[in-house]
Amino acid sequence: MYQPAHGKFKVADAPALLERLAASVPATLVTTAADGFLTSILPMIFDSSDGPNGVLRGHLARPNPQWQAASGTAAIAVFNGPDAYISPAWYEEKRLTGRVVPTWNYTTVVAHGRLVVHDDVDWLVAHVRQLVERHEADRSEPWSVDDAPAGYIYGQARGIVGLELRVVRIEAKRKLIQNRSAADIYGTLEGLEAGTPRERAVAEDMRRDE
């Protein structure tokens, strides 16, 4: 992933950012096949304690051809955080010189690794339980895997295939106009916070490092 020479967009603690994003957004899993690239959108759990760089775990529908050629192959999982268009009208520099152009703010992490396929139903049920518990935890009446008949859950698990991405490298980038003046950043925050929920999410991300 391209990182400008000034280094202001590079993330010092990439594993921590990966863990935060994986807890709330799905991954775009990219693998290669004989006829090109294969991609899938899927939730994944990041386990930073497993191995030197951690492991990402997820699953695909059994009919999905991506897993069939994936075992042992190189892959990347991309996690995208909040993003939004940035209008130069928000910059103080526009009023001073007019020498401004639009840009796009975003946060992203790319995890590189090799895939391991899991087809054991007990592994799959345990994985689904962990995934459900993570996403149901903040609900007032959380749904549990135990709310469904055990036979039903095991039957559904036979329709999926588990994946582990053994991470070998993590790249992270937060392009949040850190290369602009304090006045331009302040104007951008005002513009974003008066905008859509998506824009307000980017403003919140910008304020994390204030």
C-alpha cells in the first residue's frame, strides 16, 4: 500500500487498528486463482495472541469457490474504516490563497498472510459462537447460539467452511489531512461534523489523535 514519503499517514500501531476495525467492519478477502482474483466480503475475528502477527478467522458459504483454491495460498484481508469526501471550501487556505483541491479522508488496514481452511464442524460452531457473541454483546436482548436447537446450528455449520489468515504483515494508513495546517483541519472538522452520519464518523476518527 502506498505511503507518502512524509510518513504522516502511516500508523505506528497497525495491529491495534486492525483489532479495532475487525471488531466493527467486515473484511474484503482477496485471493488469486488461475483465471484472476477472487473476492468475498466477510466478518473476521482478529486474535492478536495467536502467532507473532496474529490470526484472522472467518468463514465462507460452502458453495463459494474462493475457499476451494485458497488453502495454503497468499491472501490479503482489507478492512476499511470511516471515509468521506473533503471539500476545499472547508480550508482556511481557500480564503487565503485559493490554492487548494479536494481530497478523500479514509482509514484502512491491509493484513497479508496465508490461508488455512477448516472443515471441522466443531471448529465452525465454536467460531460462529465467538462471532455472534462479539456482535450481540451490546444489544439489550442479545441473541445466543444456544437460543436455537443444537441440531439446527450444527446443520447450518455444515453449510460453511472456516478460514484462518495467518498474518505475516500488517499495513495501516489513516489519511486524515494530517499534512494540512491546524486551521484547515479545524475547518474540515466543522464541515464534517455538520454533515451526514458518514462524515461525522470521519470527524470522530480525526479527533482520536487530538
